[in-house]
Amino acid sequence: MSSTPASSEHGVVQKYDRCLADLIVKSGIGFGVGVVASVIFFRRRAWPIALTTGFGAGISYADCDRSFNPARIPGTRIIPSTESK
């Protein structure tokens, strides 16, 4: 193993990878829930599948946005640093 520090570019790539994996998982779960709901409750209509897949993608987008911009987490305050004189 090398002892060189990881670059900031590597951290950004890891965040994008996590966001993509999260998008695939949550959209897939939404798709599955939509298929089951469509078959059981809505006489095989397409709109429950699209709706729940969209919900999964939207939740994934919100989580990804929070990982790239932590100031958007509810209850978080940004305290400016004071300059030492």
C-alpha cells in the first residue's frame, strides 16, 4: 500500500459513485413497488410504476444533493470563521 494521500478528485469520484449506486437501488425499489401496486391495486396500469420510480429517483437526488452540499441539511448552521489578528 502506498502512503500517498488521496486527492480531492478521488473523493468527488467516490461521491458520484455512491450517488449513482443510490439512484439505481432506490429507483429499482420504486419500480418494484410500482409493479406490485399496479398488479394488485390498479388493474395493471402504468402510472403507479412511473410514479414510484420517480419517487425513488427524487429521494436519491435529494440524498446526493445533501452529500455534495452539506449546508442543505435541515438544522445545519454555517458559522463563518473569524480572522485572527
